[in-house]
Amino acid sequence: MMDGTHAPDEQEIADFIGKPANDAWTKLRQFLKENYDIVPEMIFDKKHGWDIRYRKSGKTLVTLTPEKGAVRVLIVLGKEESEKALSMRNELSTKMYELIKNTKQLHDGRWLWIRLFHTKDAEDIEKLLPIKRKPKKTKT
């Protein structure tokens, strides 16, 4: 994942992440595909390797980074978004709530670096993303 000359395909990413973290990767990517009209872009960072960024109209919704045995997720919550997330205490896992509460609010937001190891870990992310951007309306 650190070779900037070769963008990995889905199978290479799945093999690199490994089970069970790849299930969280798949679940989150499917959630994003179903709920947001955003074409993901692969970007290379010399420090972290390949990332998949979901960005629209100049605003990043979320960035996913494959890691060995995990998926690293970056969500930046503005002040109002942070307040809304903190009001979801009963909806979020204790681990996620504590992460949000203990992450310093900077001038440009609260930078949440979250590691997913299992499918269940992705559920908190699915609850936080609508705070940043409303999901598209689903057809019924």
C-alpha cells in the first residue's frame, strides 16, 4: 500500500486488510455507495499510503485508509457537528462517544481518527456520516 506508482485494486486492498477488518471496509463502502452520490477518489500519501476519499463540492465527507488488520477512518467534525455527535450518547458505542468527547476541537474541526477492526465497528461511522452530509433520498 506504500507504492505510489501502483494504485491497488479492490482485491489487493481486501487481501492487505485481511479478515475480519475487510468486512468493516466492505460494509462501510457499501453504505457510502447506497447513501451518497460521491465518486470515491484514490489518493496517495507518502506517510500513510493509499487512501480512498469521499469528497464533493470541495468538502470531504470521509477518508478511508486500508491498514494491515484494520481500516483507518478520518472524519472531521465542525463545532456544530461535534455538538450533534455528542448529543448522540445513547446511539453511539461508549468507545466512539469517548473518542469524540476526548478529541480536541480545533479551529478547523474535531479530527477523529478511528480504527475499524470488525463489521460492528462500522456502525458508529454510519451514524456519524449523516451529521456531515445528509444521505441521498432512497427510492421507495
